[in-house]
Amino acid sequence: MKRPIKRGLAVLLATVLAATAIFGGIVPSVAGAATSYPWTRTATASSGNYIADSYGLPVADTVIENVPTDRLLDILSAEGTHYVLFSNPSDQQGASALPQQVVPLINAKAKELGIKKIYHFDTVLDDWQLDITGTVTTATASGAVQNVNEPASWAGSTLNKVTVSGTTGVENYADVDASAADIGGVNGQGHIATWVGRIWTIIQAKFPGSLSEISAYESGDVLLVRFTKATHQTLPSAATAVAAHFVQGTTYTTAAVNTALDGVFKSGSSVVAGSERSQYEFFKRTYNVAASYFNTSNVTAPSYNRVGTGVELFKDSDFPNGAGFKFKAVTVPELYNILNSNGYKAVLFASTACHNTQAIIGQVALTAKTSDEVQTVYVLEPALSGTALFGEGANVDKLRFASATGGIHIRNNRQLTGATLSAYQYSYLYGEIVRQFIPNLTTEQQSKQSEGNSSGSIGFYQDGVVDDFITGNSVTWTDTYPWDTGARKASARLQIPYLLGYDKASGQTKTWLHRKVLGLTSAIPVQYSEYMLELSSVLGIQAVKDSVAADKAAIEAGTKTDYTSIGGNDQDGLDGYTFAQEAVRTLTNVLPQPAAVVKPSAFTIAPTPSISGKAQVGQTLVAVTGTWKPAATLSYQWKANGVNIAGATGQTYKVTGAVLGKKISVTVTGQAEGYTTTAKTSASTATVTTTFTKAPKPTIKGTAKVGKKLSVKVGTWKPKPKFSYQWYANGKKIKKATKSTLKLTKSLKGKKITVKVTGKKTNYVTKTVTSKATKKVKK
């Protein structure tokens, strides 16, 4: 019997909300009906927003972000308050359309309250049958039932071996028990169903034990959790969590759902805003730890495949506060949705625990940062169960890793000839990516030379029907390709890492491959090599260069034939260092860069101009430019008080009355092909002045006789200035005689008197005029 909703809600009125169509009109199944996998939904193009398309939300109106396993574990291992939503949009159980009813209400309530981010995790890892809670019993086409949490349901098949870091690993955590149940099993191979169950166990262990809703959750339910860690070292037992659990098979009113959501989004009457954990923080944490572990584990010095020290694949100096970081970790169903939308998409198949991925992923991020065409690089971890197992408490900054090809891995279902049955059952998830979207995909093992070589492809079955595939251990295999007819299919096997560019509208696929012309028959014109790299070669550490030099010398001496000691490509005759540098350069095949811009040179000499001439109305000023090197074409702009003078663009400028009272400068601009256009501005002149239009000589009135008084008549000046005076006797200044009148004293007897009148006015040239002399002063 299903559990009622938690948080003390009363029995709710049976008002069922209308289910919302998803993925181009497909409605969740009804009870008892087997449903098809999401790839059948590609008939209708998606928006590329998986959550919006899955739950019928407006594309630009959702705060819900889908996350894969590793990213969820990172969020649950980080400090702060995070909102986590567990829900399966397709509701394969078919008991109700509950997720379609509740999730839109969660999104609407979060937006209403200003909640910025809710992290969505689907416990049905493939949105079809891989249910980590062990509740889905999806019927296959043959009628068999697969419950992936019960090994017996796999009819005793030998499943994937899960390789986990042992005592030489980073750490061995209490919540990740390397027991025989996990990594032992039949013939040393653990049951993948047990591993699937461990994923949910690990996730549950991240929450405090008091959160009963997490243990009660089943795949058809909807569970919203507010999870808080005071610091990221906080143990789950000391963390706090509040949840609203909506159980499939139960009906809820809109009001009841919103009441339950208020209990999660609010503490009392206050909204709990919640934290955001960025993609950059996730990739930086996991990959920097993984790469540092690999490059320091069991080594004492740098070598051809080890840096020998801890490394930072993602640096804050390259992505300050995450700026320019374009990676987005996605799930398989999300990738289907993205590839089914319009526009060019860049996809990186990458695994945290894979040292070849570690070697190049940092360079992919830097190359994507400067690509105008690519706004997002969608990163898919092919191990759906994740590879990074996070510690708790004091060990929270340490990681332990499963094998890069272990867990539930989607691209390794490689059918071997003879009696050995493949250990991997989930390659249909990768095979259908190729079949549905990119059947012209080129990889290393799709070269025509690999036809007839069964190791060059992976087996998968259309619509994920795998029960026929595991009925026996003796299967005759013949290579086919996705576009061939027949129930059994094959797809070229991907290595990891693999960078791919795809455009649905044009069908264009861009690949990141080393291409070598073989000169063979026209049917086999080229051969491809995927870039399997070492970080030491990508970084070009000296140990690698020394190994290259030693191998080269040995090859020249005839004692060696190739560069195998540094992971070189024997087939192509390249050493690992050269191969790695080529790999970095050719990332731009998928991540196009802006057209190269040639940066112009600076002039070696660009002198500051000066101005010759008087800053006076009617006068001509000249710009003195000096000598530019190299020779430049010069242009001019004269300015008055820093403002351009209209039409004053020559080397000379005749001062006009319009600039009276202003200071003049000139800007000289030099141009030459291949050089940066450079402008230089002169110092300003003195304030521009002009002259009086009329300044008559003064006249002296009065009798030149001792005791008498003389006065000056200045006449009519234009314009009228402010006057000052100075009287003279026989051409010498008379002390203190600076008024318009002069009383003649005995000391002036026998001398001739003159007067100088000076006119001053703002912005006019000061003018001084002198009168005629009087007769000699008489007694």
C-alpha cells in the first residue's frame, strides 16, 4: 500500500490535476501498459530544455535543473542549503501522472517565493527501466520483467565487474563498502543490480537518518527536500532536512500541494532562499581531485604518463567566479532531448575517473570559453551510476573512484565472438544516440578497416530489448552498423574522452579525431585515431620531452621502431607529445574560434604636437607635429576648451572671434597600415584675445604753470575699457602720479609733461597710448 504524504497533511480532497503532455504530445502511460523509451519521441523536435519539455513548463520559466548522479552527490556533499527534487517525468510505473501534476506546481511556487534553484534527480537513470529504487517492473517486448535492484531477475547472467579503488585509493569511506557483494560475485564479477542498489543507498546515506521520506521514496513518487549543511564537512547525521513527499496513487488538490511546499520553502513565515552550486564548482572539485590522485599515486617523479604532482585542471584564474565556464553535466535522457533540438551542439563524453579524460578536459574548457559558436558543452558521464564517491566529515574533500568503465556504463556493450558473453547490458543507450541522431558518426572503430573485427563495435538492440541478448553465452556475431536492417544492431564503439559537434537541422557532425591518409584503395582512403592522451604529454612536462628525445635517438639508431615508451601511436608513427599538442589544436574542429585578428603594432615614435603663433583673433596658429616613425598619414582637429572647432581640420588654424576667451589645442592623429591608429593632443595656448578697434591718443588740458592742475582727456575707445594713468616729466615717471589729474609742483618747473593712458578689458590685448608733451612748466 502506498504511503500518504508526509509533514502531517490531512486527508486531501480527491481533485486530480490534469496531466500535462511531454515530449511532443506523449502523455505518461496508464497502469499496466508498457511504454516506449524516450528516443521514440524524436519525431517532434524538442526545445533543448529537458525539464521544461518533460513537465510541460515554459522553456524560459523554470528554476529546476536536471543533474546526473555525480553532480547530485557533489551537491549533497557541499555546504549551504539546497533544494533537491526526486521525480521521474515519464512515470514508467504507470500508476498515475503524479509528476506531471506536482512538478509544475513546485516550479510555480518556487518562482513565486524567489527560490533560484531546485536540483532535479531522476532515480530511473535511463527514464525507462534502470530504477535505482528497485520499484520499476517494465515489461520488455518479449514479456520478460527487469527489476534492476534484484539480481535474480537477470536470469543468472554474469554482469558488469565494478572496480573500486582499494587501499591504494584516495580514501575508503564508511558509506562505500568495498564488500564482496559490490566487487565480488560470480567469477569475480559483481552483479550490476547490486551496484545499482548501492547508488540509492549512497544517496540516501547523504541525508540524516531522521528523513524518513527518503527511505520511503519510490520512482513514481515526487519528493522535494530542503537539505542544509552548516559547513561542507558536516556529517549527514548533523545536517538538517525538511521534505514534502507526494505518493503515486494518491490524489492531491492544488491547495494541498502548495501547503506542503510552503512547509519546505519556508521556515515559519520566512522564505529560505537556498544556495546554488555551480557547474564550475562541481567540475573543479571532482576533476582536480581525480587528476591529482592519478598523477601522484604510486609515483615519486614525473614520467611519460604521470605529472608527479597535484594538478589543477580548472583554475579560478581562468574562470573567475565561474565566468566563461561552459560545461553542463547532463543525463542520457537529457542528452536525447538536447540533440533533438535545433542549433549546433557540442557534446563531450567524459569520465572523471578516466586519466585520458583528465588529460584533455581542462583544454576543452579553455577552448570552449573563447568559442563564439558554442555556448554550452554538454558533458555526459557514460557510467550512469557515476564514478566519484564523495566522503563525509573530515573526508568530504576527498573522493574515491569507481572504474572509468564500471558501474552502469552505456558504451561498452561490446559483443565478443565465441563463448564469452559481454558483461555490459546498457549500450542500447549509446547505440540509440547514434541510430537516432548521428548515423554518419565517425570514430576510430568505424573505419572500414575495422569491418569484420567484432572488437570495433558495440552491440545493442533497437528499443532496448536486451533479454534475447543474455539468454546464452554462445552467440555468433557478425558486424553490422546502425543503418543496417535486422533486430540486432551495432554501433562504432566510442573511446573516452570523445568530443562531438552535432546540428540536427543539417545533420552535420563534427568530430575530434586524428586523420591519417593511408594511400590504400579508394574504399579505404583514411584511418582515424581517437586522441587517447596523458596529461603529462598535454602539459609537455620535461620528462615527456626527454622520453621523446631518447626514443627518437633510438629510432634513428635502429634499436627501436616507434615511440611506444611514451604512449605514442605506433599506427601513425607519432610520439605522445606531438600527438597531444595536435589534439589540443584540433579541439577547434568542434569548438570553432572567432576569426583570427592580427593585432596592429604601435608607432615607435608618436610625438606630442605643439602650437606656434599667437592665440589672438585674426592670427594663424600652426600645429608642429614632429617626426612620426614609421611615417604616418596625419590628420588634425583643432579644439577650443577641449571641444572640436567645426571645420578646423587643417595643420593651420586662423583664430576667429568665435573662440574669444577660450584656450586652443590641437589633436594630431597618425595612421599607417599595420599600426594602431594613434592620437596625440598638444598643450593648450593662453586664452584667445583680440584688440581694441579704437584707442585714440589722450590730450592734456590745463595751463603748464606751477600750482596749476592738468587733466587728461582719454577720448572715445571701442569698446570702452578700464583706464589707468601714469604722468611723466621729461619722459620720466612722476612718482604717485597715477590719477587722471596732476597738480604741478615746483619740482616740475621747466619740464615738459606727458601722460600714458592704458586701457584694459577682459579678452582684449592691453593697450597703452601716450599724449603729446606740454610746454615747459613755468614758475
